[in-house]
Amino acid sequence: MINYLEGKLVVKDPTYVVVDINGLGYEAKISLSTYSALKDKDKAKVYTHLHVKEDAHTLFGFSEESEKKRFLDLVSISGVGPSTGLMILSSLSPEELQRAILSEDVKTIQGVKGIGLKTAQRIVLELKDKMKKEGLLDKQVEIAAVANNTLRDEALSALTTLGISKPAAEKSIDIILKQQGQQIKLEDLIKLALKRA
């Protein structure tokens, strides 16, 4: 098992990287989150998972161990393959995914391209228990998740009422929440999102 690759990034594409280690190039499929983290680097440590099928051995790469952990959690679920796992992690950061699961926010997960209601529900159902066992379900995370969802939902409702499309509104809100944190006032969040949308 290849746990990680550390070397020169010779190719950086939004869907994959090639890491050169002593003249040997390893190709690893990546999420957009990992691409964002690696795009300005010449050298990097990429955490990997080797997925073996009858007809292919595919290496998946992650800039953070937390993203690799969430990917492995996702692909352990029936009906969620590696490509779907990458699609989810390209749309949601490991923290956003964790927050959505802990607060049973099926809508956020279902918002990912190619994820239906049943798959989103299965992800929440199976991974919430797993996260509880890991000790991740502490009160602070729960409170933050509930507070964040209320703020996000209220802002989203206001923006869609103002005529902004739901996908554009969600993207703007998530970017602003990531930059500003949870302390931002609802009015400021809506104003900033309107400028971006």
C-alpha cells in the first residue's frame, strides 16, 4: 500500500497530479480541494489511496490526511464509488462534509452533482455513527453545525427570494462563511453574497 508520495509536482491538473519521485512519475486523481491546495506548489506531500479493481489500479491523492480519511469513509458506503467520493470532496471540504453529516443536513450532500436523496441519506446514516465512535460528535461541533446551518439557510432563503439561483447563492454563501467564519451577521452575509452572485 502506498501511503503517501513526496516529490516534485510535474503535472497539476484540476483532476489529477503527477508526482515525480527520483525520475518515476506517479499519477494520482485528486479533488478540486486538493488541486486548490497544490496548484501553487512545486513540491508536495500527497496522501494516497490505491483503489484496485479487476481492470485498473487507480491512485487517489489528497493534500490533507483529513480529506483522505473522509474519502475512505465515503467509499466504504454501498453505492459510493471513488469517482463519487472525489466529486463530493470537490464540492465540500472535509469539514463541511463532517458538519453536514453531524447535523443530518441531507440537502447539502444532495446538492453535489450526481448524488440522489437515497445516497445522501445513506451517507448521513452510516457516517454519523462512525463519527460518533471516533469521538467527533462533541457538543461544540453540534452547536456550531446547528448555528451555521441556521445562518446559511436564512441567507440562502433571502438570496433565492431576491432572485439569485440556488446553486449560485449556495456557492457565494459557502465561500463567504469560509472566509469570514460563523460570527458574521446575517445582513452582512447577504450583502456580500449579493455582490458575489
